Amino acid sequence: MRKFALGDVVNSDKGRRGIVRAAFKSREGQQFYAVEKDGAVDYLEEDRLTPAPRVELAA
């Protein structure tokens, strides 16, 4: 089962924040995600990503 859904905001282990654009499994069965940051796409393993904290805006 996938840990992240399309459109989720995530942080990579390198501290970069991006948006999940695709999810897929490798031939070995490992879960990967395509994460977009400023128009560039990185392909990262699931264990290298963490959910980004949600920011609550004041009304």
C-alpha cells in the first residue's frame, strides 16, 4: 500500500519540499514516487520521503 497519494506535499531526506505527481513500483517491488519541485521531477524511494507539515492560516 502506498504511503503517499498524488498531490501530497512531501519533504525528501535532503530537505527539499515537493508535490507527489506519480507513484509506481520497481520490478523488485520497491515503491517509488515522482516528486515535482519548481518544474523539475525527482524519482525517490518511499523511505526517503516524509509528509510535509500542514500550515494552518489564520482567518
